[in-house]
Amino acid sequence: QVQLVESGGGLVQAGGSLRLSCVASGRTSSSYAIGWFRQAPGKEREFVAAISWSGGSTYLADPVKGRFTISRDNANNTVFLQTNSLKPEDTAVYYCAAKPGLSMLFITTPKEYSYWGQGTQVTVSS
């Protein structure tokens, strides 16, 4: 079992930045990729970004390319999502999730992830 806790969300004006963190605990000796997803009210959960176990592979969804970056610090079991140039349409609850194994296949598919955090709210005002 892996437990995930997100933090760093908040209220920010358009053009601002937030750094989201996802801290893993429990069976952290296992290999897993970490993904970030978001869900706005009335919308389906959508993929935002993912990073492989080693940190050598990253993948970003088109709406956030050039604005968001993902990184990980395995020594501290933490994954970061740096969000820059935020837009009102980025407003959502942001979730991190763990996908067991080394593969990055199907990394954008929520059902491939076994563990989820409780989410952190990001609100971008215009």
C-alpha cells in the first residue's frame, strides 16, 4: 500500500504560480510512476502530467505544456508539479496518483493507477 498526500494548492491570480507537492508513504520501496490529474466541477478527471520512477521520463498534457513541469525527489518520496502562467481554466482539484511498475504505457489513463491522494484545490481568478 502507498499513501499519497497532496499540498500546495490555493487561490492565485491569473498569470501566477503554485508548486504542488505529492508525498508518498507506506510501501515506497516499490517502483511506481506518479501522475497528476485534475477535475473541475461538472467535468471528468483529466490527465495533467506524469513522471517515471527514475525521473528520466516525463509527459505533459497539451493544455499545460510550456507552463507546467513535473519533477521528483525519490530520497524524500516527493513529486512536484510546478504550475506557472496559470489560467482560470486551470481551476480544479488536483490529484496525484501512483502507477506501480517502471512502464510509462497508458500513463494518461486513470484506471492504470492503483493509489490516489485526496486532492488539493487550485483556484485561479481572472
